[in-house]
Amino acid sequence: MRIIELVSRYVMVGVLSIYADPSMGQATDSVPQGKLESLDPAFDVLVNPRAKIEVIASGFKWVEGPVWVEKDKMLLASDVMKNIIYKWSAVKGKEVYLQPSGYTQSTSRGKELGSNGLSLDNKDRLVIAQHGDRRIALMDASVSHPKPKYITLAGTYEGKKFNSPNDLAIAADGTIYFTDPPYGLENGVNDPLRELFYHGVYKVKEGKVTLMTDTLSRPNGIALFPDGKRVLVANSDGKTPYLYVYDINKNGDFQNGRIFINSRETYGAEGGAFDGLKIDQKGNVFAAGSGGICVFNSDGKPLGRIKITGRTSNCAFGNNYKTLFITADNYLLKIEL
């Protein structure tokens, strides 16, 4: 979809607030600045034009994979570099929730070794994309009483270890879809431990792992539309900075893959690779990348952006879609929609 002319309306929201919470640690980068860019009246319905973007926690190294736990009123998010899942609540702020979160072996290693994408299954259990252990794992404990005990749900495909599962989406019937780029390997695509020489998107259903596609160069964020009939996959590659959409057939397999958004055509010079993404209950897409959180309707029409300085990695809805949490560099932000 090529946007020829867009009449933009910018709403400045000013400098973001930082709460005086000792648990936040010291920020190492400049505080992100934010503003709203409305490209369509529908954006103003989704995002209050007077909404303020607030920094609610900092001190991470690279924060990713947020998920809201409604029953405990807490947000969970991965610090991929620290191998920790943190939780945030309005009452206590930022706290360590789970450690180690993505790499449980004794051999010392660096780079992106922790957890990344997080999701709750239909039994409210925490499912984790673990970079370091190169698997999709289930935390073997309740979300209210976490323990670093894990059950492997998917660790290999045709006898070969995954590269580094990155993000996941869980269908209503429990099927797990996940992406497998190379980011969690210490030496990336040249890592000697690499066993799969493509970057796939997979499904796990009833214990069986099936390859959905091996055609994307850097599959990253993934999210299902509310009706479960389509799925979006972000390709985090500057040469092909696209969101792809696939139909899902009756067997739960991908078909009819096509470009949903080409960020260069949509945003011009600001268009870049997308990272994590979420889809609301009406099918609107909130995708990290290209200057912040980009918002599209279910047909791929750009509605606007929550523009944020720095690198924005992902987002998650909370409080019944009334709040959007955003992960960006070493900051956790929120905006009341």
C-alpha cells in the first residue's frame, strides 16, 4: 500500500514523566521524547489526542516481550541482556520476577541470552521464547508464584535445535506460533552451534512442531488477528522492512502470504524494520518500529503513530485495552488510550 499524500496532525505531549521510584535504577540514555501523529480520524478514537506518554521504569539493558497479567495487575517484560524477567505494578513499580529467564546452562556466555517474547496460554500459564536455551518453554509454576523451572514445549525441528526463538502468539485452541531469527546466537548467522540454516516461523500443536514458512530473512514479531483467521509476522530486515500477513487454514497452517505493510512506501525515509507487535480486539495493529508504535487498521491502512525517540522494541495492552505499555531501549513506558 503506497501512501501518496497524507495530511498529518501532530500533537505534542511534552517531556515524559519519570517517577521517583528507587527500584527503577539509573537511566543510561537520554529520556525518550514522545508525540502523537494522527493520519486518520480513526487514530483519535484509538488514542486520546491529549494522552500523556509516561516512563514508568528504567535501568534495563534491552527490554522486550511485554505481557499484561490481568489477575495480578502486573506487566511482565524481558531484559534480554540480563537474563531476567521483570514485573511492574502500579503499587510496587519494577521488581525482579524470574531469573534466569532464558539461559539456564552453566557455561558462561554473553549477547542476547535471556528470554524475549512472553505470552499467557489459555490456562493462564507463562510461555516463554528463550533465546539462550533456544526453545519455547512453559514456566512450571503459576504466574503468581514464579519459579525458574521450565518445561520444553519446542526445542528442535527434525532433530535440529532452533536458532533462538524470539516471539510467539497463542491461538484460542492452544496452538503456539513462533519466530526463530538468529539474534540469540552469540555469533549470529556465523555461530558454530547453529543447526538450522534458515529463519523459520513454526507452530506447535499437541506437541508437534511444524514449519510454517522458511522464506523470511529475519522473522521477528508475530500476532494473530482476533478471529484467528490471519496472522502478522514482522520481518526485521532493513532490506525488506515488511509486515507480512498470512491466512490460516482449517488445519492451522499458513497460506497466501503477502505484504501487509511496506514501511518504506508508508513512511519514506523514516520507514524501517518492524519489531514486536500487538493487535487489539477490533483488529487494529500496533507495531514497534519506524519511529515508535505504528498503528494500522485491520486492512493495513495507516492510522497514525505514537512517535518515540530511540529504539522501540515492542508493546502490550493492559487493563482491558485501556492502557498500552511500550518497551523502548532501557525504558518501560505507558500511555492511557
